[in-house]
Amino acid sequence: MFIGDYHTHTKFSDGKGSVLDNALAAKRMGLREMAVTDHGFRILTMSFKKYLRAKRCCREAESQTGVKIYAGVEADIVSLKGDVDIREDHIEPIEYIIAGFHKFAFPRSIGDFFKMYFVTYFNGLIRPSKKAVARNTRAVVSAINRYPIKALTHLNHSLKVNVGEVAKACAEKGVLVEINAKHLRDFKGVWGDLAASNARFVVNSDAHRPNEVGRVQQAFDEAVKQGIDPKRIVNYCGE
Ligand SMILES: [Zn+2]
Ligand SMILES: [Zn+2]
């Protein structure tokens, strides 16, 4: 059983359902909580204004379903300095920030484009150099240290990092490492590093359709099989 799913998308960005559709799906799945985490503001169609509209929908859906809903954003890490695509003065009104790297967001600068983004377009074809992995790791760790992030999403997906080092930084800052139901493959070969860190985890669906909300059992089972103690997965509440 799981308390909540803290990474879901709606029509406000690239999801298919409304906030209410997701909340109803969460209720059907027996969840008590859910976060709506549409994309950050460096993706062309997104804006802070849209976030405020989504936030109002969250309040309405919450009162209609009884599911506690966090109005969140999945921010993009857009530079080697670890900047995210949310303005400083917009951070505080956002209830729930998760952050990750998305190769189709806009980098902060041309230097960031070449050093950080370029290789990610050729995933699997061009292997990032050790130097690039170290650079990426510093960027992600710096984002962890700079912003009030609840969880780091799909770590090691596209942007290759030293997972052990990032997990250590997460543990120190109390940021959760996400086990993303859609991107489990990116943890292949690094489950041991995750298990050996002191980080805590959250297992999320990254749902882009309402019927995907709360579908995290398989990812949870895989994580446990790979040596992650279920007690470290914060949204798992026992059988
Ligand atoms: Zn994402
Ligand atoms: Zn997402």
C-alpha cells in the first residue's frame, strides 16, 4: 500500500487528464495524497500564471475527492550551476517542488547547451566522458543545495551523474531520491550505490494519463528486489 503518488502530470503541461481526473484516479487507487507536478517554466508552454490556475484546480479537486493534493512543479535543472527554471520570487508560492533534468527544456546559456545538453540527444550512442559526468553531478548537487526540492526526479535519466554522490547529497539535505516507474532502467548498475547511501526514496508514477496515477507497485517491487529496504521508501505504508 502507498500513501501517495507525488509526481503526476495534467493537461496543464503534457498530461492527458485534468487535475480532477488525476485526483479521482488517485482515490480509486486508494491513495490519500497526490501531487500535481506539471513541468517547469522553461518549457515553452508553461508559465507561473498557469501554475496558479493549476493550484486553484488542486484546491477544487481536493474538496471534491477528499484526496490531499499538493500543487507542485517539476522544475528543470537548466545550467551547470544548478539553476532551475523557476524565478526566485516564484519559489515560495509553489507548494511542492520536485526537480530533474529534461533534455527538451531550454538551457540557461549556450555553454550549458554544449556542455550539458548536447550529449543527452545521443543517449546510448555517445557515452559522456568522465569529466562530463563529474560536471553533471556538480550541477545536480548544486540544485539540491540551492532550492527547497522535495525529490529529485528520474535521476541519471538522459543526464548521466555519479549516482552515489548525488544520493549522498540528497541524504544530507533531506531530499528524496525518486524511484520513477517509467525510468527504472536508468538505475541499472547503480542500485548498490543507492542502497549504500543514506538517502531516502519515494516511488512515483510520473503519470501522464489518469489511469497511470498510483501505478507504482512494480517499480517498488523492483527496488526491493535490488536491495532497497522498503522502510526507506517514504510513501510505502506496509502491506
Ligand atoms: Zn520529468
Ligand atoms: Zn514528470
